[in-house]
Amino acid sequence: MYPLKLHAHLNPGKWETYTKTQQVLMISNELNRALNSLKSNHHSDAEKCYERAIELTDLTVEDQRWDNGLKELLRFREGLSSLFLSKDIHLTRLYLSTLLLFNVEAYNMLH
């Protein structure tokens, strides 16, 4: 794992103390912030949100509890990288919805 730039207080061990639901909700929070930034035409703020979401997703990939969904999680991470470049509001909504499908409890909490 590379040294974390935006979440210096986190490490894989600490991240694993959070439930999978909490992990998904923290990543989705960053995507929601990105959506709000894009709606306000603050693209640089959205970039920071995507960076934080990518970093949290990288921590999630390291968590052994996600081994069954690792391939999907890595595809999701790849998509986040594309969002960082495109800053597409519709794709951001789609990726936020997709992320919530990784965890039923997180989905139910937000819908």
C-alpha cells in the first residue's frame, strides 16, 4: 500500500476496523460531495473528492473481507479514475448508485 496523501490518519489496519457498510458510506460520501461540487461548477473541488474516493477505495481493496468482490471493486476503482478525468455528473451518479449496490445495508440507509 502506498502512503496515503489525503487520509494520513488512516492505514489498512484502522480501515479494517470499520464495517463494510461504513466503508461504502464513506466512499459514497465523497462521491456525493463530488456531485454537489459539479452542480456548483466547482470542478477543482470535485477532483479532490474523486481523489479521496479513490484513496478510500484503495484501502477497501486491501481489506480481506472484500476478497469475494475484489474484481468488481477494482473495476469500480478504474471507473473512479475515469470520473476524475471526465468530471461527468451523470456518470458520477451512476457510480454512486453502483457503489451502494456493493452493500445492501448501505443502500437501504440511503434509499
